[in-house]
Amino acid sequence: MLTVPVIDAAIDVALREDLGAGDVTTEAIVPRSLRGIARAVAKQSLVVCGGDVFARVFYRLDASLRVERRAAEGSRVEPGEVLWIVEGAAASILSAERTALNFAQRMSGIATLAARYVAAVPEGAALTVVDTRKTTPGLRAFERYAVRTGGAKNHRSDLGAMVLVKDNHVALAGGVSAAVEAVRARASHALRVEVEVTSLAELDEALAARADVVMLDNFRPEDVAVAVARAKGRAVVEVSGGVTLERIPELARLGVDVVSVGALTHSAPAADISLELERLG
Amino acid sequence: MLTVPVIDAAIDVALREDLGAGDVTTEAIVPRSLRGIARAVAKQSLVVCGGDVFARVFYRLDASLRVERRAAEGSRVEPGEVLWIVEGAAASILSAERTALNFAQRMSGIATLAARYVAAVPEGAALTVVDTRKTTPGLRAFERYAVRTGGAKNHRSDLGAMVLVKDNHVALAGGVSAAVEAVRARASHALRVEVEVTSLAELDEALAARADVVMLDNFRPEDVAVAVARAKGRAVVEVSGGVTLERIPELARLGVDVVSVGALTHSAPAADISLELERLG
Amino acid sequence: MLTVPVIDAAIDVALREDLGAGDVTTEAIVPRSLRGIARAVAKQSLVVCGGDVFARVFYRLDASLRVERRAAEGSRVEPGEVLWIVEGAAASILSAERTALNFAQRMSGIATLAARYVAAVPEGAALTVVDTRKTTPGLRAFERYAVRTGGAKNHRSDLGAMVLVKDNHVALAGGVSAAVEAVRARASHALRVEVEVTSLAELDEALAARADVVMLDNFRPEDVAVAVARAKGRAVVEVSGGVTLERIPELARLGVDVVSVGALTHSAPAADISLELERLG
Amino acid sequence: MLTVPVIDAAIDVALREDLGAGDVTTEAIVPRSLRGIARAVAKQSLVVCGGDVFARVFYRLDASLRVERRAAEGSRVEPGEVLWIVEGAAASILSAERTALNFAQRMSGIATLAARYVAAVPEGAALTVVDTRKTTPGLRAFERYAVRTGGAKNHRSDLGAMVLVKDNHVALAGGVSAAVEAVRARASHALRVEVEVTSLAELDEALAARADVVMLDNFRPEDVAVAVARAKGRAVVEVSGGVTLERIPELARLGVDVVSVGALTHSAPAADISLELERLG
Amino acid sequence: MLTVPVIDAAIDVALREDLGAGDVTTEAIVPRSLRGIARAVAKQSLVVCGGDVFARVFYRLDASLRVERRAAEGSRVEPGEVLWIVEGAAASILSAERTALNFAQRMSGIATLAARYVAAVPEGAALTVVDTRKTTPGLRAFERYAVRTGGAKNHRSDLGAMVLVKDNHVALAGGVSAAVEAVRARASHALRVEVEVTSLAELDEALAARADVVMLDNFRPEDVAVAVARAKGRAVVEVSGGVTLERIPELARLGVDVVSVGALTHSAPAADISLELERLG
Amino acid sequence: MLTVPVIDAAIDVALREDLGAGDVTTEAIVPRSLRGIARAVAKQSLVVCGGDVFARVFYRLDASLRVERRAAEGSRVEPGEVLWIVEGAAASILSAERTALNFAQRMSGIATLAARYVAAVPEGAALTVVDTRKTTPGLRAFERYAVRTGGAKNHRSDLGAMVLVKDNHVALAGGVSAAVEAVRARASHALRVEVEVTSLAELDEALAARADVVMLDNFRPEDVAVAVARAKGRAVVEVSGGVTLERIPELARLGVDVVSVGALTHSAPAADISLELERLG
């Protein structure tokens, strides 16, 4: 679930962006009394995401509009299927349309891409697909929710929610052990500790330091296999960086636990959804 | 140029999103006194965009950081080239890195895609590529700037900056003429009037009503040619909807004035830029 | 229509300004259970404007208050007529009264002044009266709406909604033609281009450059007539600067299309409206 | 002095309002490298107010601009005199001009009007002119400051800064004594208590209840004289409502201590100030 | 009463702080359809405060939750008593619980401490206990309301609501008389004037200058008695600084009018309240 | 480190709260040109915390003020020692004083209390003291930083930064195993999983489910000992609820890993710090 004040803050910014100076066209042409019904229709196969946000955009512009959900969050719909239906003042529907769709298309686009990655995991494999912090500024909560809606999982929400010792931290600390030691001395017991390693030697150091998760950076497939074997029962193995859809089956086969995929959020194309309005009465 | 309060509002939201609870890793490992230099390096061929925003993220987190521009906004850089250099407290650089890159990668991604569309216009053709209002909620100003930086142009900024009579408006008004008449009676002399038309008959109506711009919706190529001929000297001709990179040369050849491309902003993949940190002293 | 997040943001600021530290008088004297009915009464002849905002102030302070509209937006009322009626907790009505009236009196004041300008246009003349960007910081949308409610029209909403080449731009560009050329090369096809001209020679340059609108700056009446004749069928003619109520008939007679009047928003006196409370039950 | 976060919040809203979508004209025409100097010049006799805000608008848009004050806050300047000088990037000056002037013209307009009221007080009279809470929503601090700058004083800042028992409170409480008693029982010792009275009988009640200030509502001149005599040494006498410039001398002569004038803030015409830009280098 | 926009702003910040990244535990475990009822139960003897805020936190997160008040604001409850009951989606209740309690526990803690101070005033004594400006940044309105709810009163709300000439002002002005004179020349007639005095000589100066309130700073008991006698009928006597619960009876006996106690807000321990959830249906 | 936009948002709210209507006393008495130096002096033994925030309050009100740190964050100072020194316009110092101290006194109060808890851990014991989410709404980041500054550690920052299965979750899920299973199926690999247990049987269930941390709720000392033994090498043992300073040594001796103490943030008395101003020049 998205938290209401988080949704509302983003919606208000978006509505001011598009409607701060009004909707000159609709105001000139469409009388307030005219009522309409509008259907949000999938123009491609997609995973539905963002119904709450879509509805709240309309509600926020005109609290008398009513939105009905026809397709469940996370469900797959095919071209032509109706996702949501809006009813009320036609002018309000027209003015809010683009803002509502901008949210829904992005969220459904991410959910749809996430679902493709999840679907690429071979039957029976335990590989988990997760997102990264490479999200759109201001929309992280929305995009992480979309990733979950698509069936993948989330990595840490922010820099305070997990310790992740990256190559730069290792270099500045003077090695994996020193870095993890510094972390143990100061960080919360509430946090997992993940260590990015660039070689099997560093992996061993990270395991010895009892990292909860190890992130393999640019390992050759044969080294991934070795790493997985060594980490077995000691730490979760994550592969990050350059993980394309095509590489998913191999990484699953190698026994990797988690792959993190920045593209889920930073490069997902918008899902194609259009709003078809009809006059009522 | 982006307006400072617009930049700052978005940056503050983004920094709170990622750093509201601090950076537990960096705080545990990297002493405040340690200084570093970091280079933002292109990992692909891209059009540089967002240098001001990139710099301001670092500045906003730690006003003592210094950012130097190595590549001009709108210039093309190749893999390995340095875009920007940050110098100062290593801890601050590490904490702000992801937020700064999230802005810059999105902006450069859009600029790069826009440049591809512009490059697809045949030499000598007068076709202009423009964006749409299908932008990321909260980031419209950033994305429109990125489109311009890539060499394309902007469509209207928001619903108050131009009259655009769409099919739904036409339907609700009872025809193109009635719609435009309503607009003339109420809208500002400061605004252009664009009319979306779905047939040559509607085109004629729009031209008769002295629309400044006509938007051809789903016209077959032969009809586009007719439309261009009829509108010549009377209105700007815009084609919108489903305009792929591949269709650009043909549309240019047909004499279309403007194509509007939602994908420029709603589906541009992030440009690959990484930050390489080195310890100083 | 005003956009709800725009209204709410301004109302919240205003309520915090007046009620951030509570209403010590009402809290001490008026029990929460006491109910009242209050009538907003015109104390002068005025054009009604701001009913939505007036109602929303009360709603925002106490969602159980009910507001009924007695006079339509844009209608003329005479002294003693009731505009709106509020009913509910007397304490809430008293606490919100001043904030609600501050909005409504300003908005009705502007609408009333706009109506005076519009009424000054002689029967049959085509002169349009419009506002300017000389609005109260933070209240532009409210004031532009009030101008429309009074029967006048709006000029551009902001610096992104139209190209307006002013004398300073001309000077910096090295002439009208150079300025317009620069604009054509970069600005959106969605935007009208207006050029401020200070002489008939500049007017000719602007018309040759196909400006959509020309703004005559400080032209003598005889030159206005010449300008109107030259611009006929080529560009809209706007007169700006020092346009008093008294000059309206002459400018209309000269065939000017548009006059823009800063005073509509920057110097409209507040309309006199008072709230008369009566105890219920 | 205005408090910086109060100034900045209003400025940011105002700049977003005008520049949220950029300044298309200036961006197209004026190169960033071009420098200019601009003089804010009085076009009428006025009392200077708002120099800090004027300067901060430019600073907020472009921190490299420099603003110099030529006329002191509160000083009287005549047409043609220079108030402030801005120097730096011409494009930034042009883009911020209107926002800066919108603040300064309103503030100077109020200061100028306040000064007229103060000047109307006969030499030697002790009458103080004060404002009311009839201020522009969102700009109360700016307008109260302008009133002081013009030489008048402020009434209470908000509903929490003084007890003011108005006619409605009296009616709901069942009389002046009951109302003041309720207030004494609950309100802070830090607050003055003012009572609005509509008759000499109520005045006596208010004085008996030891009101700090009594506000005479609609008293005939002869009753004002009686009221002043009775209140002498016991309470400050304030006259409010319908106080025009013309009535000031008489009210002063009658010995009234304070007049509160809503028009100072709700109906002050903007002062005429223009910005004259010159190219540098 | 607290003003709604003040409440909502604080609640939204608090909910984003705790729930900006969602509630991973509840989301994983508790189905949205599961309903619950939760009772806020006192775990200590306390004065109830914050029911409106408690309710609004739940409402703001999930508008379908219903909150019922069982104990009146300002009433004393004993351990085990139910203050408020929340009913609706169990997941929403769990997610909002901590935020709602954080407000209510602080507010009730302050009300409870204020009540202890008030109870320490001997029967029949006229001593008033008030708070100070030593409040939690961002929560002043909440804490002042809690002080009133506990039966004490408020000092000035902010630096604009009363003149309080402190020792530093006296020193910079060159004496009490000079300071008060400066104030009389500039400050509003709407404001009381309080003067902090450090000796009987300064007290006399303040009384001569007709201060409304005198604040005795670090006076020995015998000097307090003298001060009270001298100020009788001329000014309110306030004692501030180091006023512990134990000193209340003596200060009351000495005839002091007001004691201001910073500890009421800056050091009140949270009241112990817990939320007990039960599954419904 | 605190994140700048987090600090600034809280400071701006606090300054508006106290100074939204100006500082009437200082403005009337203290000329802008008068300069001063002010020393923040400890009036009790305390652990210094909040120097950055203290400095930024002054900077935000008047950027020309200079603040010097005399005592390091986290250091212990005794009564009379100087923590920080502010220099510049005396009027600005006086106006910002209370806001700056309100932050610093709260932060130092928490750091001082945290240090007392940490000091109560017997030499050689491995017990870690941590805070809870029982923080002041809006100030969580400040208070968590203060806890760290006092030498204790933080628990999870918010509901998205760790899985914590509480008694209510267990009850709704139908047992510890079911709850943890649900979590494993949906929550991120980046998050630790903590389970609150109310009996040794539940403890065993939690350990079997491989909880990372177990929280013992209301265990008798002898059961704590058993729990510690069983969890050894399998999970971190945390004790929460009713952990007073007096119980720390015993809990340490029993081998508990972590105690979480709500009082650190919800009931820490403010540290006594005062600002002593002296005129310069």
C-alpha cells in the first residue's frame, strides 16, 4: 500500500504542474453540468498498477467523481480490456485525464516489466528479482510499489534501511574486513549488512565478516558458481549490474539468490492506456 | 533554463526520499575529514543534460562541495568521457551520488532520445519534433528542458498555455466549428488554438474556423498529403500518436510541420552514467 | 474553474497566518455546541466572485459547516443582497470569517472592476479587455479567475504560455526582426508570438515577421489608427500601459482589438462584503 | 524586519507561478552571457518599501545577481528617482522582473497610502493609525511591514495575539460583561483585551470590566467625544469602520487614540515602479 | 481548538517519517480485508489530551477508519481506562498506531504535568500557571493546547503576540525606561508590554513606565513580597525561571499572579498509553 | 549526519512558528546596526548535541551571523562551559535565540539521557542500548541522531526499514511461524526480521523460523536467561518495554544483546543551556 500523504503530495504537485493555470480548452467548451463516463482501456498487454493513484487524482480534482475498479492490481489484462471507470462531470474528467494517466501508465509500465523479469525465472528456481534505488526522483514509493505489484521484490528503500558496503566504501576503509568492522561498531542491529565484492578473495573476506548478503560485481559465470557454493548457508548471494532479461535463466541456474535490476524503474517504457469518454444523459 | 525554486523543490523531495534516515553505511565507514574527487563518466554515447541539477544536488547536501562541468549541456559524449567532476568531502559525495545520478541519467536519457528523433529528420526537411504532456509527474519542467537540450522542441507546457481542442471536446461541443466558436468566445487572445481532426472533413472545418494548428489523428499517409496541401499557408500541421523513429522520414517528406512524440518523455531509457570516486590526499 | 490543490494551498497558508495560534477570543467565549447561521451580505453594488473559495475556507476549518450559494458567480448584486449562507458551529464560523472574506472581497473587487471596464466598451465594439501578469504574488490563479468572472479575459498566464517580445528583448536582440527570428528558431509552435512596438517602423517590422499580436506602446491616437489599419487581417492589435477607464471608448472606436489593464488586479479595491451571524436554536 | 523563511516561501510560490514553465521569450532571445544593469525607477511620488524582498527575488532566481539599494526603506521618493539597481545576467533580470516588481509595487503602494493617513493627522494630535486583519491571504507579514514602513502601526497580527471581543461575541455571550468575564477566566495574561461597543451603555460595561481597549462601532461624533471622556485614563479608545482619510482630522480632534483602517491593506493601489534595463559591456 | 491545517501539516510530516517507505511487516502479514477494533488504554493515571489529533492520524491514513472518544479532553483517567476506540481495517490501524500514539502520549504527558502544577496551587490562591516558548519545534500549537487542556494557561504564542522586554533588551537599550519608551514609540496598542526586572530598582522603573506585566528574575522570596506589594493594582506580577512544583505554594502565598514554567513543555514525560487490537469477525 | 533538507524544513517551520509575525520587542528596541556576541553556556552537566542545527537556525534567519563551535558533538561539558558562540547583528541573535535553543536543548537532553543509559552498562558487557520509534512527530531524524551522539544506537528508522513482527501481527497471522512465513514470501532480502515473543514456546518458534532478532516481551529474569541461552548463535536477543536505567546492569549480566528504550526520546528532559549576549563595539 502507498501511504496517503505520500500519494497526495505527488498528486498535488502533478495537478499544479498541469492545471495551475486552468484548462482553457475544457473551460471554454464543456459546461460544468455535462456528465460523462470514461473507461481506462489497455492498448497493450500489461500488468495493472496504480488504480488507487488513478482514482485519487480524479477525486482530488473533483471529489464528486466516482471511480470503479474493473481490473485487480497486479492482474494481467489484454488490449481492449477496461481497467477502471470514471463517472461524473465531463469537464473534470477531461481536465484530470492526463495527470491520472501519467501516473498509471508509468506504474503499469514498471509492473509489466517487472513481471517479464519474474516470468523469465525458470520454473522451480529460487531466484528473486528486486529493484534498486535508481528510481525517479520523487516517485520512489510509487515505483517500488509497482515493482511489487509486478511480482518482483524491493531492495532497500533508502540509505537508512540497510547497510550496503560498496566498492568505494571498501576502498576508503582499506578493505572489506575493516569496512564491515566499522559498520558493526556503529550501525543498528536492525539492519542487514550487504557487501559488494569484486573478487573471490573479497567474497571470502565478506563471508568471514559475516555479511548477511554479498553482492557479486562483474563476476564471470564460473566465478558466480564458486561464489554461490562458498556462500551457501552463510549469506544471501545477489548479482547486480548489467542484468538483462536474457541473463536471468543462467543466473537462476547458477543458484544466485537475488538479482537487482535498475532497469525495472529507470528504463521501463510507459504502458499504453487510454481513456475513452462518453457523454452521459 | 530551469527555475531555481522548481529545481530545489524536486531535489529536496528526492534527498529526503533517499537520505531522510541518513546514510548508515557511509556514516559508519567514511570519516567526515576524508576528501575525494569523483568523475561522472559516460558509459554509453549520450547527449549531456542536467549538469545544473547534478551540481545542485551535491551543493544542497553539502554546500562545500565543488562541481566542475567538463561537457557542455546538449553536447554529444562517447563512452569513457567525463561529464562532470565533484570534489570535497568523500562522505558527502557518496551520500548524494545516487540522487544526483537519478536526475542526470533521466535527463540525459531524454535528451539522447530526442536527439535520435531529430537526427532522423532528413536533411533539408522542415519537420519539427516536439514532446507532449506525457511527462513524469513532478518533473515536467526537467523533462521539457531535456527535450530542448536534445534539439527537439516543446509542445504546450500545460493545460493553460494553449487551446487544444481534442476529439472529446469536439464530440461534447457537437462539432469542430461549435467547439472553436466556444473557444473564440472565451479564451485569451494570447493563446494559439489547435484542433485535433479525424477526417479531411473535420480538417476543412478546422481550417475554416481559422485554427492555428491542426493535429491529424490516425490519418493514412495519402490523407496526410492531402491535409498538408489544404493547410498550406493556413495552419501548422501536426501529426501525433504512434510516431515512431521509423516514421519520421516519411512524415517529413509528406511536408508535415510538427510531430509530437510522447515516448520522448514517457519511455526514454535512462542514460548510463557512473560516478567514479577517488580518494584525495 | 480554480484547481483544488491551488485553492487548498492558498487557503491553508491563509488559515495558518490568522489561526496558527488559535482564536483566543472565540475559544474563550463561544461553546463548541452553539450553532449559528451567517449571511454574507453585499454592502455595495458588486459582481459576485469567489463562492467556491469562500465555502472551502469554512469547510477546511470545520468540515461540518455547510455553505449555500445564493448568488451566482459573475452576477451583479446590490447592497443588502445575500451572496452566501454558512451554517454550523458558531465558533468555527467566527474563526474562519475573516479569512473567507479576505479571499471573497478581493476576488469580488477584481470582478467588479473588470466589469466596469467591460461595460465601458461601447455597444457593438469588438474591443476585448484583458488582465496582465501584475497580480498578487501567490494569487495569480484566483485573480485571473476573478477577471474572467467579471467578463473580461486573461492575457498569458505566465512566462511560459506565450512569447511576448518586449522593448528590452528587442533592444538586446538588435531589432524586432532579429528578436522574432530568434524566437522562431527556438520557441514552440504551440505559442503565439506577440511583439511590443514603439513606432510605426517597428510595427511594420513586427508585421513582416508575422507576429500574431502587436502591442502598441505609448502610441498617439492618430498613430494607433494607422497601426490598426496596417495590422488589419495580419495581427491582433493590443494596447497596453496607462489604459484608464476613460480611454476605453476611444480605443474601442479606433478599432483596437485588445487592451490590457494592470489595474484590474494590482489596484482593484476590495468589494465590501460583511458576514452577519445569528444564533441558531 | 520580515523573517527570511516567510519571505522565501512567498517568493518561491510567486516564482513558480510565473516561471514554472520557464521564460520562453527570454530564453529564445537573450544569451546567458549577456550582462545588464537595471534601475527600479519611481513613476510617481511614493514611499519606498520592499527593498529586501525585491532583492531576494532576484537572488533566489540567480544568486549571482547583485542588488544595490539607493533609497532607504520608508523614505519618500519623487518620480524619476532610482530606488534599487540590479546588475548581472540580463536574462535573469528580465525573467525575475515582474515577480520582483509585483512584490515591491504592492508593498510601496501600501506604505504610500499609510503615509497619507499618517500625514492627515494634525500636528500635535496623538492619534495613531493602524491596519486590520483585512490583508491579502498569504501576504500578511509583508503588508503589516509595509504599514509600519509607511509610518502607521499594526493592530493584532492574528487571532491568537490579542483578545478582541466583537459584537457577535457579545451577542453570543449575552452581554459585554459576560463576554469579558469568560475571557478573563481563560485567556492569557499576556494578551490585551479589546471590546467592541455599539453604545455608550456598552462602553460603560466594557470600562467596568477593565477592557484595555474599547472599539467604538459606528458612534456619532458627539458620542465619540463622550466616549473619549469616559475612557480617559481607563482604556485606549479605537475607532474602526469607515474611517476615510477625510475623517482623520476630526477623529484626532475628538481625542481618539487609535483608528484602524482596513483600506490600508485591502484597497491600496499599487505604486508605479518600472525597471529600466541597459546592456552592460 | 487546534486549527485543521496546522494539525494536518504535522500529521503528514509524521506519517511520511514513519510510513514513507510503507509498513513492510503489516503489508506482508495482514490482509486488507481483515477488520479490527483497537482500544487506546491508559497505563497510568493521566489527563486525556489529543483525541482530535489521534483520530485524525487514523483518518488521514485511511479515511474509512472510525474513531470514537470515550474520555473527554481534559478529564482524568486511571490505569486501564479506555480513552479512544478505533475500528476498521486492521492493517491500517497497525500502520498508523505509533504515529497516533506519539502525538497523544506527548500531548497527554504535557496535560498531565500541567495539571500537577495547577493542583499544587493552594485552594483560594489566585496564582496562574502558564507555559513558555520553550516548546518542541513544529509542535507549539499542540503543546500550548495541551497546557490549556491540563488546566494551566498560555503565555504569549510567539514573538509577535506580546512585547516582552528581557534583560538583554534592557541592557542594549540602556535601561528599563529607555527600552519601554522605544517600545511605546513603535509597538502596537494591541499588545501588552511585559518587562523582566532583576532588582527592585528596575521594578520601580518598569512600574513607572506603566508596564502591564513585570517578570521577576531570580528574586529572593522577601523581595518577591516587596515586589508584589509595589506592583499591586499597577501591573501583573510574573515569576519565571526555576519554578519547580515545590515552589508553587510559596509563590502563591507571596501573592504572585503568574508563574511561567518551561518544563511544562520541554521536559514533560510522555504519558503511557497503549493500543490494544482485537480482530473483528 | 543530518540531511540538510531535513534540517531546513524543520527549522523553517520552527522559525515561522515563533517569528511569523516578527519580533515586536527586538524590532522596537534594538537597532539593526548594533552588533553582539552570544555564548551558549551549559547550566548543567550534559552531552553536547545539535551544534549544526543551532548554527543553521541563526544562519537561516540572518546569513551574516557567524557561529563557532567550542565543544565537540558528543562531548561531555560541565556547568559554565561554552558550547557555541554566535556573532553578528544583536537583533538577529535575539530573535533566533529561542528557536535555536529549543532544538539544541532537546537534542542535548536526549544525548545526555542516552549517555546515562550507556554508562549504566557494566564494563565488559556487550549490551547495546537503542532507541525506538517513540519519537517526537517531525523530529525523528534529529532525535535518532541525538541518541547516536549520546553513544547509544538506533533501532529501525521507520516501518519500511526492518520487519518487526509484533504480538498483534502474530495474533492476526495465527502464530509466529505463519507470520514469519508470510514475511519471507513477500519482504525484501535487504531487511532483517525481528519477532516479538511472549513465551519460550514462541521463542522456539521464532528461532526455528530463523528470525534475525527476537524481542522478549515481559519475560521474567529467569526466562530471559533461558531465552538468551537458546538464542545463542542463532539470533540477536532484544529486550523491550519498561527498561529503566536500574534494570540495565541485570539485563547486561543476563547476556541480552540489545535493550530498546522509548524513554530516550519520548521522555528525555531538555538540557539546560542558556545564551548570554554581550554588546560588541
